Amino acid sequence: MALSASQMMEKVVQRVNFTTDDQQILKQQADWGLRVAPEMADAFYAYLGKDTEMSTILNASEGRMHRLRETFVQWFHEMFTGIDDWGEAYAERRWKIGLAHVRIGIYPEHVVPAMAAIVQEVGVKLRAEGCSDDLQTALSKICMIDLAFIEQAYIEVSSAAVLRETGWSAGLFKRLVVTGASAM
């Protein structure tokens, strides 16, 4: 990884303007987050189950759906607690989640719409329960931070694989990517 997980966390926190106020709002609603996490998991996996490719991935092995659902509930609740105030442990956990997505073949074309579905479903739940817009804003920001980690995992794993297989330098690879993007 070009940046450490904690360095990336710092950069992305700045980029989405995830403030200490956002953190406090999430922490104050951690019990709510834990309470609705199973419902959000159900909605999330119902959404993913409609996609043939994702359904195949999700059901590829015995017990995977059960494990994924438990992981989702934990992940969802951790957005509210921040594990260590959204520091190094949080960043490392998000990096590992990103790598897990890459390892089992869940590509960005699936991840981005799935995160959008989570944000939308959370918004519906928040409005139904009369929760503040501030909570939705804070949750949207932390979801985007988590999404950035998943997306970066794809870039890092792909780049490392190309460099390892070709023996190219990182500088050459970056120039080729930029040149290739310019030609598209």
C-alpha cells in the first residue's frame, strides 16, 4: 500500500470532511446502529441476491452467507463506534475488509452500487424513525470512507500483481496507466 492504512484514513477523513461532530453523532447513536444492523444486513443481502453474479459469490461455499451477515452486522456497528475513534485499528480493519472483497472476487462494479444501497436504506430507516439529518450525513461520510478503502484495495492488489509479474517499476506502471487513460 502506497500509504499506510492510518495515513489513508487521515487523508480520506479530510477529503469527506468527517468531523469530530460527525464522530460524536455516530457514537451517541451506537446502540441504534447495533439495533438496526441486522435489518440493514437483511436489506443489503436481499439487494445483492438479486444480482446473479453476486448471488453466486455469496453462496459459493457452505455457511458463507451466515458468516457474511455476521460480518456485516459487526462492520455496520463499528461505523458508529469507530473501534478506536476512527484511528489505526479502524483503518487496518477497513483495509482488511477491502482485501477480503478483492480475494473473493467482489469487484468495484458491485461494491459501489451496494454501498449506495446501504446509504439509501439507512436513509429510509432514519426518516421512518424521525432521526436527525445530521446522523444521515455522518453515516454517509463514514460509508464513503469505508468505500474508499475497498476501492483502494483493488488498485493496490492489481498494481502489485502487475509489478510482480512484469518486473516494471512503479513509476513506469503509473506512466503507462496515465498514457493508457489518455488514449481512451
